Amino acid sequence: MGILDDHRNEGREDSDLKVKISESAGAGTTKRKELHGTVHLRALSGTWRDSPHGAVFHVYKIDFSCDSELYSGFVLLTESKLDDDVANNKVDLYLLDKMVKSTVIPCGEIHLGSDQIKRAMHFHELLFNGLYGKLFQGSKASGIHREFLLQRDNDLLWSTSYMYMILPLEVPNIVNDDDSWRINWKGIDSCVSVVEFLRNSAWLSAEQSRSKYRSLSGDSSAVGGNVTGEDIIYLADRSLSTENLKETVVMSIHTGRIYYVLDILVNTSAESPFDSKADGTPSKYPSFADYFNKKYGIVLFYPGQPLLLLKQTHNPFNLLSDSEASAFRRKMLSTGNPVDAKRNNTVHMPPELLVCIDIDISLLRALYLIPSLIHRMESLMLACQLREDISYNVNRFHMPSSLILEALTTLRCCEDFSSERLELLGDSVLKYAVSCHLFLKYPQKHEGKLSGQRQRTIGNANLHELGTKRRIHAYIRDSAFEPRRWVAPGQLSVHPVPCSHGVDTSEVPLDSKYRTIDENVVIGKSCDRGHRWLVSKSIADCVEALIGAYYVGGGLMAALHMMNWLGIEVNLEPCYVEKAINLASDRSCNQKVDHVTALESKIGYDFSTKGLLLEAITHLTEKDSGVGYCYERLEFLGDAVLDVLITWHLYQNHTDVDPGELTDLRSASVSNENFAQVCVRRNLFQHLQHCSESISKQITEYVTLVMAAEDSKSLQGRQCPKVLGDLFESIAGAILIDTKLNVEELWRIFLPLLSPIVTPDNLELPPFRELNELCDCLGYFFKEHCENDKEVVLAELRLQLEDILLIGEGIGKIRKTAKGQAALHLLKELESRGISYDRCVLKRKKRESSDVSSGLVDMKFSIIDVSQKKQKVSQLLCGDDGVSDAAIPVIAAISTEKGGPRNSLYELCKRLQWPMPSFETIEQKSRAPIEFGEGSDKKTGFNSFMSKISLLIPDFGVMEVNGEERADKKRSQDSAALHLLYKLEEQGKLVIS
């Protein structure tokens, strides 16, 4: 199991040690951040650009299908052949109101001549820069000479390390029946023509462009087309009849932006009044003609033509996650008008400022899908590249790249999958393999030394070191896809992130100066050289996830290969197992034959080597009687094999539960408490061989408790004898050796013993954890206090409700047991008041998250008169313990950064055990831009938010305050929180330093 993953180690005796290790800032910890580079993607490199004889490309056809919309197809052309599971691929893309299914299939090879390559490159440059970049560089305001980006062939737009092309296909209805695809050269050549036109006639400035623009637009013969008459519209490069204009794709010659025509506004012209402001105030421009003249220096030659209503193209979005699309849909529905949630992105434009691009609108629509699709394909290519480096090719085994990609993907990527499930599984597989190896290799080492050596091997510090040596960090995906930073070949980035780390190479040296514990470091965001900060622990987690991926994809042998590739020594040769069996066969079972036979009958397995079972039931205290062995080594092995078998069972049978719940299921299933209860239910405890009156007493008391319990919940907070769990694990270890590491046979035997295995429906969290989640859901804080009293620990938990203080007390041999008992008493008291985990937390988890409010759940508690006699749960009126009369708290100066006021208020509530505040936020929409803030904080938007905050102060009442209007919801809540803090200070309830 992962040494530093505290959440997974519920119920483990060495958890305190692991917490201490995790709190350090060493390798493999969460505190340490490291700067690392990203690996270069080999599959998309190419050298074909300057070849005089053209080049041969591998062709991959891209199709999009949707029930409600038509999308054009493309071909992806690459110099290198892509791996099969990248070349044959399906990706679902989630738009706001629909899903588009994309399919990629290989279609052989194609040769393009040098002229075709040049034309295709112009297509790339024009459309990808026009849609997602800028076709004009520089401006008068910046003092930089304005220039058309493609004024001349620009080699800087293309790099041999990233060379591929995405070319359009002809629409299906004009493709011959005997052809599955055909490149749309007509559309490509139209883009080439637009590039040539803009090189000669793009509007750069009044000084640079007027003469050229006048010569073309001022002469109707200069614009192409032979159409004449009243229904003619003159564009910058041609004339078109009005009936052919709708849904035409066009580009403005003064901005380089791409649109398509929605409608012809018949009763308008450039002489029409310029759009008034949304609030009704008149514009400073009397007409459209005046606007373009004063704004751009353009003199229109056809001001009487009707204006065109154009739909703007928009920036790409991350379409890879259904959860993000669902969240946006919920937000739209909460506004009451889904249509209003979309930006009104239409413009009015004089036709003569537009040049026509002869491509179908379905092609423009499909280009919006390309960034997300290509990003997913590139991610799969990286996974294939790592698979090639790992190189496991036994019996033509093909490891799915999708599994490797899942192992490389952290939660920060906001995908519909992440590495956490595989990490949980890999953690167990690694523990099992290393445990077997150590058990077999060192037959004379006792359990303590084996555990220490295992811990050093599977600990995060070691996994981090091994992963770093294999450059796993360079493959990790640790941030969400940012479509605006996606750049196609031939496209100039308009959102550059220059490197500020002082590293000139893509690889970052493994040096201490590139490590930090600064909590303000932004994790996962890469600069243009690919450098990004990673949490050190994420490297160790990824190593475990890769082991889990290979176990899922190819079984134990594939996982062992992965471990050996990493540098983890694991040798499970049969000869070592035979030695272990021979060693146990020398033990005589004559005096214990009745125990051995009876136990074999109960577990349903006859041992070939009875000495193994004898060893498994022999406690360390038997050594006082001259016995030279005990069950501790087999317990060490059985712990590991049960861990992996149960985890694998849960992984396979609960594919829909989130990783956190899967972790909880495993913690409950492999806990010492669960194994001890199995020993009692199956009467296995009767065969434990020991010489200790203390152990006998503990077992007798626990058996009585279990037999009298109505269900497992009534056993919560009760400490079980550790020997019972150890006995169960040692029997599993003995069977594993006797079956020569046949884990399938072991699971066949142990599944009936363990049944029923916990499921999400009957999962019971440890009491302290349950109380913590319940209070988090309700918006309450509790304080804990523990102290040692001789050989026991006394725990006290104080939970402040709205009108009463509850105090739960517990006692135990260790802190965890004592806190668990105290929490259990509080949970029972809360349940008697109608407050339970099932009613609050589970209901909240099943409910879709809402943007309307957060924090306090609407529950009321009544005051109950009680005495202050010491008991398991004390109930005190709010002022009885001095909380309300305590010294006035002093808080630090409130940060004005986003989230600062809310954090200050939350910390105050936690400190004073006040319930969390709740917010109600109202959104106001405006067609006119609204200005918020002053100076550097000044911000303009079309929506405003105002929040009201409510805070219930025990023994005082509810305090409500309204904040000021702000441009976003979170800042409006900050405003309300700030006003509330000031009001609290005015009323003498706090001091702000």
C-alpha cells in the first residue's frame, strides 16, 4: 500500500508513522513541488515541408456524426505511421446541447506534390490563425507596424517537431460511390486565393491600404463575378446574388476574423444609424460608414448596400468532458432561459469589407471540434510512446494505450477519468509482489525486518526516485486542456506563456533549486517550453497507477514486468516457493492434528503441506514452549495477498463508484476489524495456538460482543483483538504458499469466508470520519482534545450546534480508538435529534450540485435543558462553557484578493465553532457593459452579481448583510463576507488587526 496516502490507511496500526512521514517535505510528498519538463511527441514530427518532390503521408480519416447537425470530415496527414489504437479511435465530444461522435480510421497512404503541400499549408495558416489566432499583427496603439501575418511565406509558423496537416474532405453527397474519401481541393484553393487577395488588399491602415483598397472596391469590374442587377451584393473580392449569400463563409479584410452570413438586413445600409448602446444611450458614431471611417480610416464605396448579419466564430472549448458540459447545462437551466446563457455574438457588417471563402459551413462547424479531438489523440500518442519504452511484448500482448493514458491523467485534468482507481489497485499489486519476493528470498528474516524492507521499497520516496529515473514525470498529464492555448501547425499562438524558470532546454535538471515548498506555486500549468510544477507525490502515484494499468491489461506477469522496468526487484520463481514448502514440511503436526483437520474443514481446503497451516495458527507466545516458529511471516504475506484480491474484486465489481468511495470500500474490507469478525463468525478463533491469558480474555470478551451484536454498526468504536485479524491473514498466507502462489484458488476459498463483502449501499465509515463529513455537510465545526491517562487515551470532541453545545467523550488504548468512541457518541446524539449521515451527506452526494447557495443546511435544533453531570455526551447551553463570553478574537488583516474575505470569515467560524455562513446570490443581466471596481481592479462585464450572507451566531441570533454588485459570483460573495466582518467588528465580536 502507498506509504504516504493517509486516506487509504484507515485501520492500519502504522498510520501515525505514515502521517509523520507525509508531513515532511521530502521526495514523494505533497508538500514538495518540483519543476519538470514534458516529453517530446515523436509521432507528429516531420521533414516534408521543403521537399522539392513532395512527400508520402499516412492518411487518417476523421468523421463526425450527430443527430441534429452536419459536420464536414477531414483527413489527418502524418509522416509517421500512428499506432493502431490511435489510428482506430472513437472520441465523444460534448457540446452544450448535444454530443458529437468522432471516429478516426486509417486510410492508407497518399502522395502530395510540392505544390499541393504549399496549397495545403496556406489552408492551415489561413483558417487556424483566422479562427483561433490573429491574422493581423501590430497596431497603431502599440506602435508596431501593422502587417498581414501571411504577407509572405513564414517558416517560423512551422516546426519539424510538430508537422502534420488536417485537410477538409468533400461533402459526402458529391463523393463518388467507389471513393470513401476525397480531399476538398476546391475549398483549399479558395483559402489560397484569399491569402493572395489579402496580401494585395488587406486593410492595414489608412496610409497603407487606401490606394489599393480604392482600386479594387471602387471599381465593380475589379471584384470578381459576372452577376449584375438589383439583387447583387458586392463583396471585397466578388459580387454575389442575394439568394446565394446566406450561410456563406466570409472573412473581414480589416480584422481577419471569420464569420458566416446569417441574413441580409434589407432595410439597412452603411448610412443607417450605428447601433445604440444597450442602455439606450446614443452612440458617438452617427452611422456605420462614419464608424468605419473614424475607427479604421476606411471610406466605403458601396454605402447604400444592405448590411449583412454575421455570426462570429468563437474560441474553442474543452469538449472532452461530459461533466463540464453538464455543469454548464445546469447553470443555463438555473437562469430560467437557456438561450440567454449564450453570448449574443452577431455583428452587422458592410459587405464590401468581406472576402468570400468557398468552404461549406459544416466545415467551419467541424473545425471547432478539431482542437479537442487532436488533443485526445496526442495524449494517446504519448501513452503509446511510453508503452514503446516499457516494451512488454510477451505472447504478442498489446497493452491498451487508453489504460496507460488513464494512469498518466491526474484529477487536475478535469477529464471523465483519472489515475486514482488504477493507483489504488497498483498500490495493492505492488505491495503483494514485493511481499512475496521478500518472503521467498529471505526465509530466515522475521516479520519486522520484512515489513521495514517492504516499506522502503514501496514507499513514495523510493517510487518517486525510480519514476524520475525513468522520466515518468515527463509523461504525466496534470492540468486541464486549455483550448485557447492549443496551436495547430502553421498557427501563431496568441496566448504565449514565456518561460520564466531560467531553463533554456525542454528538460529541467534534477537540481534542488527547481524544488520548493511554496504553497502559492501554480501546479500543472506549463510554459511554452513545457516546464510545469508537479507535486512530488504525483510521480509516485503515477508509478503505482502504471503498475495497476499493466495488471488490468495483462495480469500479474505484465505488472511484474512494469516493476522490473522501473527497477523494483521482484522474483517469484517456482524454486523459491518449493524451498518455502520444504521448510514447512519438516514441522510435525501430530500433536495438533485435530486442530489442523477441523480448521481445514471450516475453510474448505486440504493442505498438501500441513506444516504451513500449523505455522499459520501458532502465536508468538508459543515460542516460550519451545516452538521455533510463529504465524508472523505468513501474516505478513497474507495481509498483502488479501489486500490485492479484495481490491481487485472491488475494482471489477464497482466500476461506477468514484475513487474516494472505492478507497473507503477497500479500507472497510481489509481492516483488522473485518477480519476479526470473520474469524468469530466462522469459528476460526478456536484454533489459535497461544500461551497468553490476556489474549484468551480479550478473545472471549470480543466473541461475546460480536455474538450479541445486532449488526456491524453496533460494533463501531469497539477495539478488536489484533491476533484475530492476524490469524485470518496468516491462514491466507499459508494457502498461498501451499497452492504455489495460485491467487485464483486462494480467492475461491476466501470469497465465501469473507462474504458478504461490503458494497456502496452498506458501507459504514469509521465514526470519526463520518462525523467529520456530516459536520462538513451541515457547515459546523468541532474541536477535539486528547490527553494520555496512564495506559489509555482520553478524547473529548466539542460540537457547537445553533443553540447548544454537545460534548462527546471516549477512551481507548490509542488516540484513534478514543476519538472514534467520542465521535460515535456524538453521532448517536445527533441521530436522536433527526440529524444523520444518511439523511444529510448521502442525500447531498446524490443531489446535483447547485450554484444558488452554499454552506448552511436549513435545519433547526431545539434547546434541551440538561445537567452538567459528566457523561458520554454532555449537552450545554451556549454560554455554559464560556464560549460566548470568551475574549474578543483578533483576526489578521483581510486580504482583498479573490477569496480573501471568505477565507477570513471561514477561519473565524472554525475558531469560534460558529456554523458556516450561507450565501444567496442574484444575477442581473445587462446588454450594456457595466464597470466594477476602481484603478487596477476595474473590470467590465455584462452581468452583475449581488450576494446576501447569513450567519447564525450561537446564543445571539442570525446576522444578515448584503454585499455590493460585482462582476462575478465569487467576488460578490467576498463583498458580502467583508461587510459582515466589518459589522461583527462594529458590534464588538471581533477585532481586525
